[in-house]
Amino acid sequence: MAIDRVLSQEEIDSVFRNLRDTAAEDSAKKAQPYDFRRPDRIAKDQLRAIHMLHENFARSLASSLSAYLRAYVIVNLVSVEQLSFMEFSQCLPSPTVISALGMHPYEGSAVLELNPSLVFPIIEILLGGTGRAAPLKLEREITEIEQSILDGVYRIILHDLKEAWMAVTALDFTIEASETEPQMLQLLAPNEAVVAISMEVRLGEHVGMMNIGIPSIIIKMLRQKFDQQWSVRKTESTESEQARILRLVRDARVQVDCRLEGATIPTQDLLDLDVGDVLRLDFAVNQPMQGQFNGIYRYAGQIVDNGRRRCLRLDRYVDRAE
């Protein structure tokens, strides 16, 4: 049985008031703070690509520095993140060794910083020391002579950094200026976004950080280059490419061997062999011989007579999977 009931004005007002309060609560839950001074300029997939790129750089740099310093060096990538240039500068120690890097052919400069806890052990090794002394906390600026001693190390770092970035684009890194105080190197506006790459370098008992700051605007300009890096490669070569490869390898020499591979015997039995002994090879007369090219079994064939020489007649091609 249906009952008709008329709502009072007070009940109607209460319903609308509850709906308004619920909508306000839902909108408050969805709201998130946004700092307009730190715009997100780089996509996450591009940051991941930069992370992988500098992991390769870390491995290459560890090998290069180990050979140059004749000491065991470990380089680990710690983090890749977006910061403002002010935050990046405030994270650096003072005094330190900081350099402005040109990034030709692009305009703008990157930043390379080496901690003093890493610089002074490197200088000690380059001057003939062992670098095995207990870590000392030296809080002084680097001298011009010490700066010149580090030139070789900088050449190695910039060379490996260039090779790592070659997978994306050709960048020629050069040192344009050097300072000992981060605040003195005014390359970017304080609120300008940079990609901060932090690496931990271990040299014996000494541990220090190497920090690289690249302007986000340059990374953003290279977005298409990063996309091309991950584009699908073609699986088949063209006829012109095949002809070019054939032309390059046509004059190459290949070692060809004809092998009769049968049974094996222990070394002691081989040493005990004497004149008149019969060595059983367990190789059938009609079994094909192995034609090996550079030590790889490629053709099966038979020994034939060609006048005054013995030759191998190729009967069939042997696939590597066989």
C-alpha cells in the first residue's frame, strides 16, 4: 500500500546541505598541491632512458679510471631526478670542484662536480702516492696546480660521457669554467629545472660523489632523439646493405681444415703407444669428413683424388643447429 508523504522545507534544506558537504569533501580529497616554480618538464620514460644511459656511463668510467689511475675504481649510479638549479647547488659541498660544461652543438651549459673527498686521493695517486691512507677530511680549495693535474681525469670523464650520449645524439662536452664555490657558478636561474645525476665513486678506502646537472630544457629538446633510440629496428637488411657487407669481407682470409673426428683415448694410453700397435679410430669408411672454417663445422664431404693432391669434396652444408 503506497503512502503519499510531503517533505517539509526543513527536510528539503537538510538533503541539499548534506549533498553540498559531500561534494566539498570529495573535491578536497582529489586536490593536490602544485608548485609552479618546479614544472615537470621531462616525462618518466625519458628519465628512465637517462638512467639507463648513465648506468652504461658508470660502468665505462669505472674501467677507464681504473686503467688510468692503476687502482681499482667502482662507480655506481645513485639517482637521477629533477631539481631546481638552486636545490642542486645547495646539495653540493663547499668548497668543492665544480665546472661548467659546454654541450655543443646545443646552447647552454651543464654542471660537473667532484667532491673533495674524491679529488685529493686522485691527486695523491697521480703524484706517485698509493692513495691507501686513511680518509682525511680536507676542507680547503683546490689550487691551480692541482687543477691542472686533474686535466687527464677530466678528459677521461668527458670522453666516456660523450660516448654514453652517442646512443642518443652527438654531444661534445668541454670545460668552459671552473669554481670552488657552487654559488659562484651562476649558469642558470635559481628556479630553472635541471636533471641531477648523482654517482658514487669508490677509490680504495675513499668514497666521494660525482654530480652532473643538465638543464631540463636541453633534455626536452632531445625528446625526439630519445624516441628514435627506442624505435623498432628493421629485422632484414636490404640488397645494397648485403652487397656492401660482402664487399667489405670479400678479401678476408678463412682458415679451412678437414677433420676426421673419431674416438678419444686417455693421455697415458697415447704415451704407451709403440710401433706395431693398432689404433682403432671407430670411423666408418663411408662416414663424411668434417670441413671446418675458422674452427666451425660447416660442410660435410669426402676425400677425393685430384691428380697429385688430396681434396675435400663438399657434399652438403651443415647448419649450426645440427
